[in-house]
Amino acid sequence: MKDVTIVSSLFNIKREGMDGRAWEEYLKWFDATLKIKCSMILFITEDLREFVEERRTHIPTEIIIQSIEEIPYYYLKDQLDSIIQSEEYIEKISDPDRIECKHSMYSIVQYSKFKWLQQAIEENPFNSKFLFWLDAGASRFFDSSEFGNEYPSKNALESLEGVDDKLLVQMNTEYYKDLVSAETLTEEYLLDNRSYILGSMFGGTKQGILNVCFQMEDILLNKMISNSFINNEQISLGYLVKTNPELFEIYYRDNGKHLALFEELKK
């Protein structure tokens, strides 16, 4: 049994045409992420299989091949395209020039994280107690030369035992202090552009993850799309942290480092 499994994905959604990030950049970042000594479940296209296998030869890895059209929320693409092209949406969403407000595939991938986690929990090939989502390109935020040890550390594993059935998320406390200190947030926040909960990494026990996955789908389908708008998954998580705090264990970041939670689990 591997106590922790990292779940990730990488799909070429032609992002260089969205915000200038080249596919070659993502492959470089993914290359470093794959060096983490932790069991992984990876959702990728067939053309990336050899790339992954060459880099994960001696590290437990489950590869799940999907096409772009098989990304869990791809079926929403036409509906999202219609929403983001409407004048009503552009007028009511904060900062409509953001990538999630202009390109449907970005949001499709971001929300599919939760469906991929659900599938990883169902299959759980390494019989892990804890699963963590980690973005494929996350390595750009930490020192990839420090991957000599098993991840997470023994101390971190002991700490995770105290999380119970909650989702461990990172709250960024340095900015948007009104959001951090708020007791709750109304649905108006779902139109905001200020993210204070990290979406690059989060995780916990199987039940803790599933509880949040179901809520996130409800927000996506019934609070956003049914009301003709879309926003990123970090905004949805931020809303849920305040409306359903019992579902979360919070790691409070106060050092300005994007992936402080990842570093904390190395100690």
C-alpha cells in the first residue's frame, strides 16, 4: 500500500493560443513533476504515454489514456462557448479578459480535476488512504532538484492522519483579507475574480475528497451554468470553504509562495 497517491493530468488544449503558454513549456514542467517520488495516477493522451513511462520507470504509476473528447466535462463545451460569447456574461463577470472567461477548454479541464479524482478513488490501484490533486505544471513553483526523498515525508503522513474526512486546501492569507476573514460568502462571489484558495494542489481521504467533488459539481452545473456564467474552480472552492467549512481542513499560507502546501508536506 502506498499511503498517498498524486493524481494529475496533461492535455494539449492549444493554450499558446489562449494565454501564450507553449506546449513545450508544459512538457518541461511536467518532466520535473514526474520526478516526485510518490505513486501517481495520470490522465493523459496516448502520445504522452512513452514520455511518462520513460520518466516513471521505477516509481509506481498508473496511466489512464483519454482523448480530449473524453475529458469528463468536455460535453459542456458547446454550452460554455455560448455562455462566454454572450454580452450578458461579459457585462456581469469580473475581469472578462481572464482565460477562463474566454476559452471554454480551460474551465473544462479545471473542473474535470474533481471527476478525475473520483475515478482515481474508484480504481485506487495503490490502495492509498490519501489522494492529492497536483497540477501537471506545478513544478514551476518549486525546486525540482529536491526530489531525492519519498514524498510526502513521514512527519507529513502523521499529520495527515489528523485531517479526518476533510479536504486539505491552501488558503492564501496575504491578499484579499476581506475574503479570508469573511464568515460566509454570498453567490455574488461566484462572479468575482479574486482567488484566495489554491487550485493547484489539494487532497485528503477518499470520503473527504468525494464530499467536495459532489458540491463542486453542484456549483458548476446549478449555480453557474444554469445561471449562464462560468468562473474558475478556485472561485468555487473559495465559495464552498465559507459556505461549508465543515468539509475542509485549511493550511494557511502566509509566505507568498504559490505552493507552500507542497513544501510543507516535504518536511
